[in-house]
Amino acid sequence: MTLARMCATAEDTQRAGEEFAALLQVGDIVLLDGPLGAGKTTFTQGVARGLGVHERVTSPTFTVVRQHACTAHPTLRTLHHADVYRINHLDEVVDLALAELVEEDGVALVEWGTLASSVFGDDVITVTFAIDDETRRLELSGPALARRMSAAEQWVHA
Ligand SMILES: Nc1ncnc2c1ncn2[C@@H]1O[C@H](COP(=O)(O)OP(=O)(O)OP(=O)(O)O)[C@@H](O)[C@H]1O
Ligand SMILES: [Mg+2]
């Protein structure tokens, strides 16, 4: 089954992120896959809103990964927001140790994460962004979704 949602505006994409936050569980690694300007950072800002992050979320392109404290989730305490677009070697992604960072009480959203798929393994959620003029099509996929299909279906129909 296809889990896709159309977002006509940047605010729609933020709302899709905010509602996606309801699906998240401790330890999740979410790969954000789509071309430049597709809305990966915009979506992450929505996720941050959903998780009760107070500070502004901006592109971590030059810092590679940023941490944000979450205040609105029963178990998630930290949102790790990474962007691996400028990374030259997979070793650098390995060194981020995101899987360890999220283990206890975090989740990670990784822009351009599918460039480093082999580092993250299979147990991830992928959000694929496609651009059609102003509209963005967001599609969820990945084995990690199987455990929460009804929530994912709610996200599609929200
Ligand atoms: N429907 C839409 N959803 C998301 N962004 C939109 C939409 N329509 C227009 N935009 C604009 O597209 C841009 C998306 O930028 P954003 O930084 O979120 O993309 P990105 O995928 O993170 O890019 P990069 O690969 O450079 O990190 C913003 O300027 C936003 O205002
Ligand atoms: Mg970005």
C-alpha cells in the first residue's frame, strides 16, 4: 500500500511533519530523501513543532547534526537533525553514531540520508519528497513502519 500525502504549501509540509511526529518512537532513524529545496528542512520544522521543540530549527548543512530538546512527547527527549549532503565519506556518517545517540530517548531525522543507506541498515523510515511546482508529494516507506500501520494511515488521511 502507498502511504502518500500531497502538500500544496510549505505550511502543509510543516503540518505533515507535525502529524508525523505522532508516529515516532524512541530509537527511530528517519531518512529524508528528495532533491534540493524539496522541503526536508521544512518538514523537520513541523516534526520539531510536534515534539515541542522551542528553538528554531534551521538547516544543519554545515554543522552536519544538531540536537533539539523535545518537551511534548512522553518518551522522546532529543531530536537529532542531520544533513549528510556535504559528507564525502560514509565513515563520516558512521562517526556520527546516530543509532547510538537515539537509543535511549531520541530520534534522528537525516536529510539526504538515503545517500548513506548502508550505514543505517534496513530498520528505518524513509520519507520521499517529490516536487511538482509548489506542491510536494511525501511518501512514507520502510520496514520500521510495519509496526505502526494504523498511525501511518491516519497520517495519510489527516
Ligand atoms: N509545498 C511546499 N512544501 C515545502 N516547501 C515549499 C512548498 N512550496 C514551496 N516551498 C518552498 O521550498 C523551500 C523548501 O526548502 P527546504 O529548505 O525545506 O528544502 P530542503 O529539502 O531541506 O532543501 P536542501 O536539500 O537544500 O536541504 C522553501 O523555500 C519553501 O518555502
Ligand atoms: Mg534542508
